[in-house]
Amino acid sequence: MIKDRAIETLKLEAAAVENLIPRIDDDFVKAVEDILSCDGRIILTGMGKSGHIGRKIAATLASTGTPSFFLHPAEAYHGDLGMVTEKDIVIAISNSGESSEIVNILPIIRRIGAKIIAMSGKKNSSLGTNCDHFIDIGVEREACNLGLAPTSSTTATLAMGDAIAMALMDERKFTSQDFALFHPGGALGRKLLLTVGDVMHTGEENPLVKLGATAKDALFEMTAKGLGAVSVVDADGKFVGIVTDGIIRRALEKDKNFIDEPVEHIMFANALIIDAKKLAAEALSVMDKHKPRPVTVLPVVDKNKNVVGMIHLTDLLRKGIV
């Protein structure tokens, strides 16, 4: 019985969403076009469960390039309508179209001059007849056996809100970089906003030796900076090679007297490098895909091949770039 009821609920709500498809009509398109051309904000309002859905729609719009916020209709009636300007668009949600808190503020919104988009199941309702655009979110029945708890109707409203948001995203040519800009604290934000320059070791922390320095000098510099590698530069500071702790170990196995030889005798000249402006995620990809085995450090150079820093795998992992 429990499983049967749960399955029936999901089927009813899935059907409610599917029934929305024919309702993506010319009025829906005009509503989206008005939002695109809006010079103000998009204000969602709704009472009770519709209000909770409105908050989510507002959050989705705001995070995908459409400035939006939620306005509680009861608070609006007691002063918060001052947040609404003639440049704004109000999306009012009420399944019945007769929620008193919504109906009460419609004349004031009209007087302010903001446009109204209704999301309702009743086109002939007070809300449906006092709007600029009507979006039908009506359902045949709620999943609730009593027909009382908003279930299918709230699911349909949420889905229609997502349809609006996704249509707007496409029209705005909204990219993953744009999305990351509004989510700087999330994993996507770190991957798409953090650059090599934000993470690399520079200045006194950047391990460097010049051509002509000995392998011993490179070893001391490597040990002092703790990155397991050192960039080799010419007299002008341009990158010519790298010496890693692995190179030192392999050289020791062959000849313990190599330590006083110039670094150019042991350095790897065709080393991987990266630009400071590249994304940190790209640095991780370069390290990981190196053959025959991944590397853990990358010298960072500018467009003229001047060495400006070094980035280590652990720096990326600490920043959550995985």
C-alpha cells in the first residue's frame, strides 16, 4: 500500500508536468520576451505553498542571469510594495487565482506601473483577468487523496518556472562561466573562476636558479621552497628547463659526483609550462594527462616566457579543484 500510493503520487505529478507542454503558447513567449527586455527586476510573489515555489523560481532566475527576488504578498500589503517600481515585472502565483493576499495588491501594482505575469490554474479568476500575460499551471487533480494539499499543482508550477528560466538562459546566451560568477563559493565557481595566477607561488616562494648554477644549488633551492622542483632560467629570466627531485634522485643513482655540475646537464628542457591566466582546472588537467606519468608541478610563464611562478598539485587540491 505504501509503495502503491507513492508510485501513484509520482505518476500524477509526472502527468501534471507533461500536461503543461501544450500550454507553452504565444502568451508564454511574450511573457519571456517581456522579461528579457525588462530594465528592472523580476519579482515573484505567492502565498503559502505557492510562495515557497515562488522563492525557488526567484532563486533560479537570479542564479541564471535574471535579477529577481521574492516579495511576500502580506508584507507587500503592509509597506513592502515600496520595493516594486514601474520598471519591474511581477510574477504572481496562485493556483486558484483568488488568494486574497495576491488579489489585494494587484491594483497597487497596476498603479505603480509594473507589468504582471500570472501563473494560475484559473484564467477567469481575479488574477487571470488582471494580468498582462497568463501562464496556465492548472492540474486535473492533486496527488493528495483529499484534493487539498498542494502537490501536483506545486510540482507543475515549479516545472513551469524552470521552463521560463531555461528559455531565458538560452535567449541570454548564458554560459557556464556566467553561472560560475554567481556561484563563486561552489565547486563550479572554483573550477571556472580560479586561475593559475590565483594559486601559484610567486616572488620569494617561486623556486628559481639560473643557467650555470650547480645541481647542488638547484637542490638547495628546491629544498628551501618545498615544491619538489626548480625552474631554470637564462640571464633574462626566461624559462629554459626544470629540475625536479625525481631528476636529482635518478642522477644520484648514476653518478654521485654530478652534484657540482651545471644544472643544464641534468635539467629537462622540454618541460610542461602554463600561463598564469589559464584556469586552475586546466592546470590540473595538464598535470593529469602528462605521459608517461602525471606531473605534480608546472612552471608558470608569461607570454614572453618569463618565469612568474610555480604551481603544485597540492595547491589545486587545497582549493577544491578536483
